[in-house]
Amino acid sequence: MPELPEVETYVRELTPALHGRQVMDAHVLWPRTIAAPTPEAFVQRISGARFIAFERRGKYMVLGLDQGDTLIVHLRMTGHLHVHPASMAPDKHTHVVMSLDDGRRLDFQDSRKFGRLWLTRDPGLVLAHLGPEPLDAHFSMAEWQAKLAGRRAAIKALLLDQAIIAGVGNIYADEALFLAGLHPTQRGGELTLPQLAALHASIQAVLLAAIEKGGSSLGNSSLQNHVRPTGAPGNYQEAHRVYQRTGQPCPRCGYPIERMVIAQRSTHFCPQCQRLG
Ligand SMILES: [Zn+2]
């Protein structure tokens, strides 16, 4: 599933392709892709609108249009938003097509069909549940401490909770916990101040390093989690220290990386470098 670095890469690379472009018309081929409004209203309102603002919030793309609407996109597991030449026929996984005024087409493709698009006057309605942005200058230690205070759940599960911190998913939770030297089952509310500080810094470090590499691309061609708008893969998967490296040597101590399941999600860690307590 695309996480913060993959979505950030999308927004950065789509910006030059879409800035100032006007949607001439649109077609919805799989109605459930449109979370709101109705597919008919979506087509009517986006036709004629021009892309003028490009942001990311958590794992959401937030694309501002000149007529007051905002297009919000969540890629979920296998969603892709790509600009194609109009001559290229939409494939069977293309669920929304938007023709652009430069003769190209913005396509939303999604083999698993969990991705969603919203068109809204009030982005807050879609984004209000999200916790702090980990790379925001306002994401302070005080806020981080307050978010985890009293929480009895495993820190790995808490990192996946978008209300606690926005944009972190399975890959970067595992990588940040390794970098901070924390066992994934440690209870969030029991982290010491130095542990909280180490995790705060590690989350920021892994996210920034992953953005630098264009995110992580995993899976095979039909279920690829992340393909950049340019068609290129991200490269951060080559830098993963623990994620999906079960049985391979820890890059710090050489002990085999282990896998366990927390909150129904695969979790990868080094039992030597990430001790409980
Ligand atoms: Zn180790």
C-alpha cells in the first residue's frame, strides 16, 4: 500500500504534468471508485475545472481546482493516478478517465478496486480524522508524547493508526521501529522520554530518506503497490533494513530478521537490536 513517501512522490511528480491543466470531460467506469459526490455529479463538476494546487495529507493526494472543488485521492492498495497520451486505450483496471486540455488523459487505475476519489468543497470532511503530519515543523515532541500517553496497544499497531500519526503504514512503521531500537510489541504508553524522542526522529528520518528515493516499489507487475507517475519504480525498497527481510541478517548485528503478526499485519524486526523493555 502506498504510504506517505509514495504519495508525496506522486504529488511532486504530478505537479508539473497537471499544473494549470483543465479537465475537458470525464468518465467513471467503476462507480464505486467515487466516494463522493455521485459519479454523475463528479463528472459534471470536474469537467471544465483546472488543477491549481497540489498537496498531500497523510496518504491522501489533495489536488485543488480553480472552481472551488478539491479532488482528493486515496490509492489504498494498488491505485495509480497516471497521465497518459490520449492515443493510449484505457486498460481493464482503469476506473476513472479525465481528458485534459493538452490532449493527454489523467487515468485512475486500480486492480484491487479499493482506491477512492472524492470531489469536495470542504476537504476537512474527508481529512478531519487524521493525526499530525510527521514531517510538519509543528509535529512536536510534546504532541507526540500526548498522542501515546496512556495507550496500552503495541507501538507497531499505534503507528498504523492514522489518527495518531498520518501517513505511516506497515513498511515505514517497521523501519522506524528498527532505527529507534524498539520492540514492536512494546506498549505505546510505556515508552520512556528517550524512546519517544528516538522514535520521533526515526519516523522523520525513514520518511525523508524514502521520499529522496521516490518511495518503495514492491510486488509484481499486476499488483505493484507503487509506480511513479513517470512510470518508474521507487528505489527505497533496496534500503529496507527489516521490512520483508525475514531470515536475512540484520544490517546492524547480523542476527536473522524475524516476522510476527501485530494487528493482523506482518511485522519485521531484529530480536537482538529491538529488545522489549
Ligand atoms: Zn540486529
